[in-house]
Amino acid sequence: MPSDGDQHLSHTDSEGNARMVDVGDKPVTDRRATAEGYIRMKPATLRLILDGDVEKGDVLAVARIAAIQGAKQTSQMVPLCHPLPLDNVLVEIEDGEDDAVTSIRMSVSTRAMARTGVEMEALSAVVVGLITIYDMCKAVDRGMEITGVRLLEKSGGRSGHWTR
């Protein structure tokens, strides 16, 4: 189903049926992507996390491992993604506190020498990491909100370098 002139969705065939893209003839290149997201919470919840006083354990350490695992398992969760041999998954976590919003920002950078990009791996990693924070803290703050999950940058392959 074409849209906007000659552009089309690569995961659909000419009849609009879902399909996995054949990347077998594409060259292997250095693929990189970075995504970010936030989880907003009560100031008291952030304080518990930063002080290491959450009953379930070290929230940020577990979230970091969960994000890495999320990147590695992307093709198991997103049906049309190719399994990729990730060379690196870098998780960065920072807290933010001001008068209006208390949050944790997670950014994940992924890298692989592959025939297809690693954007979905970076995005999946962020989501899984943030959901893990929610899971570990929901007993004290069910009102937490995951927000702003987005791709920041990608490089490699035919489409080249893109930055938000």
C-alpha cells in the first residue's frame, strides 16, 4: 500500500499483507541506534530508588539488566524483527528532579554489524527497562507514568545517518 508518492511500508507486500523483509542481499554494515524514555514518579518514590530503600532491591541495577535483556530479545517480542547479533548495548540512567516533574531518564545505545538496523532493539530496551522500574516500585506509586519513548539517532545502512 503506497503512501506519500513512491514511499511504502517495507513490512507489507504489494497486497498489504504483513511480511518479514528479506535482508539477505543487503551488505553487512556497522549499525547503531540510540533511544530514550522517561518514567515520571512522586518525589518520594525517586528518593526511595536513589537511597536504595525499595523493598524489591536495587531498582536501577535491575532496570539496566532488564534493558539489556530487552534489546537481546527484541525479535521474540516484535514479530517481524530479525534476530540480530548485538555487539553492544549501553544503558545510561539519570534522575531528574525539579518543581514540576520528578523522573528517571533512560537512554539505550545499541550496535551490531548487521544487514538491518538496531532501532527496534534500542526502543525495546528502553521500554523494558522503564517497565521494570514501574514493576519494582508499583507498591508505593501506582501513578508512575512512562513517557517520551523515542528514537534519538540511527546510523548505518542505505538510509545513512539520522538524528532527531
